[in-house]
Amino acid sequence: MMPKTNGDRWVLKPGNNLFFTLLSLFLLFLTVLSAALKEESETTRRIVLAAMCAFTTAGFFIYKYYLSIDEEYSVIKASKGMGKFNWWGELPLHLCNINMLFIPFAVLFRIRPLEAFCFFSAPLGALMALIMPGKEFEDRSIFLPRMFGFFGTHFMILIEGLAMATFDLYRPAFSDILPALLTALLILFFISVINMLMRWSGLYPNANYFFSIETEGNYFLELFHKWIPFPFLYLLPCILILAVFMVLISGLFVLVSS
């Protein structure tokens, strides 16, 4: 295992030089790729984005394999009351990584409500994960498979969401906001059902995708839970925050377009 030393230039944590260097490199990659695809057909651009997501999904499961043999990861998870590594608890069903599954369907089949959901939620969810990782992903070397996998996956999801706009495949509009919010609520409901089924069946007694049942110590979710002390329902303020985010981003695009 690589040393956990703050003086090590390869130690990655939100806000340090390495974090911003990697963020810059991923954004540069997106910029170069977008420019290279500018003269290509829309179909080609859609296929490239879908292929990027397929690549990220494959990398995601390789990264999860390394988590399955990472003893420290299991210890940290157990200390948080979430049990040890369980494949049923490591599926791409969180707000950020579910987008690497949804984006290909959205762009290949041109499902606009799903495109809108992915465009708004992928960068936002990935960025939240990147700046607020769990303690199992803090202050470790980027060369640790756990760190490389976690940050690499989320940086890719971040740029894949942005690529919907930079590849000129999707432009947000105010008319998209309500369908996107309804899509988000529908997805949240089905994920909550999956959580309950996993808990009920014993497949994963701590199933908590989208944090729909437990806050897991998240400061903001703890606050919302105090206001609405019921599973699933305490996430409704998040939907309102997402709505405000959608309005601001859509307004920015309308302003720039005009």
C-alpha cells in the first residue's frame, strides 16, 4: 500500500494540487475530443459518448474487484456500520455512477427527459462525490487502486455529462426541467424499492443507494432528515435544490445563446 503522507505529492484529496491537476487534465481531454469531433456527424458523436460510458463502466467493475480484495476498505466500511464489501452494495446505482448506464440509452435513443436528467445529474453528482468522498477515499496515494478507481470513475462521469453539451448533443431548455425532475423522482422511487428488496431478501442488509434510507453521516442529509424524519421523503429538499440548479444552468445557456 502506498504511504498515507500529506507531504507525498501523489496523495490525492479534494482541493489539493493533484486534485486540480487531474481535473484540468480531464477537462483538457474533453476539450480536445470535442474539437476533434466537431466536424463529425451527430451519430458518430453519440456513438463516441456511448463508448466512453462503456469504457467507464468496464473500469468501474475492475475498480470494484480491487475493492473486493482491499482489506482496509472493508474495515472502514464496517466501522461506518455498512458491513464489509458486498457486490450487491457496489453496483452502479448511485446518483453519479448510474449515469454511465443511462447516458448511452439517452443519447443513442434520443430520450430527451433522460438526456436532461443525465446532463444535470451526472456532473453534479460526480462533482459532489469528488469533493466529498468518504474517509476510505481520502489522503491516500492516487496509485492505490481504490483511489485511482474512485477518482478516475467520477472524473470520467463528470466529463461524460458535460460532453452531452460540448458534443452538441443536448442543450438545456426551461421546458426540460419538469420532465427531468419527474424522471429524477421516478428513478429515486425505483432505487428506493431496490434498496428495500435487497434489505428484505438479505442480499445486502445495508442497501442504501441514493442514500434513500440512511444519511450515512452526510451533513446536509442529516439536516434534511431533521426536517423530514422519514426514509425517501427526506430527500425531497434535494429535488428542490436540483430544480434550482436546473433553472440556473438552463438560464445560463439561454443567456449565452442569445
